[in-house]
Amino acid sequence: MKAIIIGMGKSGKCAMYALSDLGYELAIQDSKSPENAEPEIREYCENHNIAEYYGTMPEDFTSFDMM
């Protein structure tokens, strides 16, 4: 399944870790710029092939099974 997580606060980070562990194909979105994103999150996304959207949204939400 493919999911996007909106907001990378405490609950967003927990959702990212949990869904990643369950094998979901993930994307994350946050209003912060990439420069202001938490390095821990950026590194985790890079290491787990998670798409990142900072200060923007994906063009097509229909590609996601869950938000």
C-alpha cells in the first residue's frame, strides 16, 4: 500500500516509523522548508526511499491509498 503522511510533528514521525516498519510505500509532507526539516527525518527518508515534500504538495493525491 502507498500512504502519504501530512505533517512531521510527533504523530507524523511515529506514523512514518510505524508504516515504514509495516512495509508501506511512503511519502511525507511538511510545511517546513528542506533546510528547516529535522536532520533525523531527512536521513531516515533517504535511507528508506521515502519521498519528501517540503513546503509543497504532491500534484496527484489519487496515487495514495491512505493519508
